[in-house]
Amino acid sequence: MPAFPYPRMNSVRLFEAAARHKNFRLAAEELNLTQGAVAQAVRGLEADLGMALFTRHPRGLSLTEEGQFYHAEVMSGLAIIDEATRKLLSRPDHVTVRTPPSFGSKWLVPKLPYFMDAHPGIEVRTIASDTMADFRDDGVDIAIRQGEAVENNRWTVHHLAPIDLIAVTGRDADFAKGRRFSSIEDFADLPLIQDDHRHWQRLFLETGLTPPGGMLQINQTALAMDAARNNQGVALAPALLANHEIGLGALQALWRDPSSSAEAFWLVHPKTGRANHPARDTVVAWLRTSCFAEQEPG
């Protein structure tokens, strides 16, 4: 608590109006109050502060030296409060999305301008993280995750896209020229790039083959794709993340894994909390529609 008398905010606002008009009646009309209520609030403020802010005259008021100083400072402070309130009330709806870094950089961020053009009143904030949102105190409205389906009766879960792995490399990779790739065995003698999902190792083992040594190990899929684009080797990437760069010609697709997986991209948000959240629902609908529409290149 402050060591000095702390005035009531309502009394300060009434004082500011009276000081501006130099008249209790005009201040009361502006604030839709009685003249007596304004005069009483100002007297209470003067009593709290222990000093006179006005000199009373038969036909109006004048500010004392202390009142002039206080009015100037109060006007500045109230202007800040009013501007903050205006900005708060005029802010667009905010929706915070937590996304795996590779999904964020290779799919979500490149697509966000299209959403913003269609929905200028909604501001989407992204948090790139591999950790799962808890939706309790992290401020997250929607989470994207890669893996198997989430089982949680407190969350709504939507399937966004299957993983559908594609082997990709740069368009000018000499080691891929003139070669046809029909199975995982065809990659055994090529420079391979593996991210933390370790898809290369899993596919070789599932085929009964020993995974080749010397693979370039990179923790994130997006970085593995970047290395492949620079002709450093062949990376395995989900089709949803690779299709855009394949369509642009930055990457070439060498092979698609024909096997299916329980892993996928999932959209998750809580069932409770901000139940009436139309901005979140708009983002959810856009994510689901866009992911479904763009699972094929071109």
C-alpha cells in the first residue's frame, strides 16, 4: 500500500471534469450526475489529499496552484487509461496456435497471409514448440501435433493430414539424375538425411535391411528439407510439408512411401473454457479445410 492517501478513481474523474469546465454544474451535466454529487466528490478528494484544489467563487471555480498541477498530471494519466481501453476494445480477436516448428515454418506460416486477407479481424499468433499445450495457463487456443491420435476427454481432436512420406532432394542433385526409385532399397547407396523422427531407419528395418551408416542427422524435418534442397542428400518429409516446395521446383520428389502409418497431423483444442470462441472456430475450420485441400502437390 502507498504511504500517501490514495484517491478514489471516480473522485479523480469528477475532479478532472470540474477542473476542465471550471464549474460543478457543467461537469455534472457532462457526467449525467447531480451538481451536488460532483461537489461532494471533489470535497472528499480535497479532504483525502489534505489540500484545496479549487477556489470557490459565486459564479464558478478557479484552480489553486496545487489544483493546476494535479489537473495537468491527472489529464495525462486519464488519457493513457482511455487510450489503453480504446486499444483493448478495438483489438482484433486473438487466436494462439502452438505448432511443431517444421509444420509452422513449412506449412502454417507460408499459408497465414491467405487467412489474414480473408479474416482481417482475427490475429493469429504462433508458438513453435514440440511440447504439447496444456491449455490451462499457457494461453494456447489451438495446438497442432504430429504423432498418433491424442486420447483426452477434455479436448476436441481433429485429423488434419496423414504423414505420407516423400523422399525429396534438390532439383540439381547429381546423385539422383537418371535413376528410378521404386523401393526403399534403391536409396541404400545414396547420401541420406534423417531427422529426429528417424523414418529412414524405421523403413529400412521394416524391410529387413540394415540401415546404411553415415546418414546426416538433423533434428528438425524443416532443416532436413533445407539440406536436401541444397543437394546434401535425400530427406524423408511428410507430403503436407513438402508439397509446396515440390510445386515450386525447389525440391524434387523421388519416391513416395506406399505404407500407411498411425501417425498423422492432429488439431487439438479444449472442449471447455472459452466455449464461445468464434475466432478460434474460424481458424479451426480454415486449418482443416486447407490441410485437406493441399495434401496433393500443385
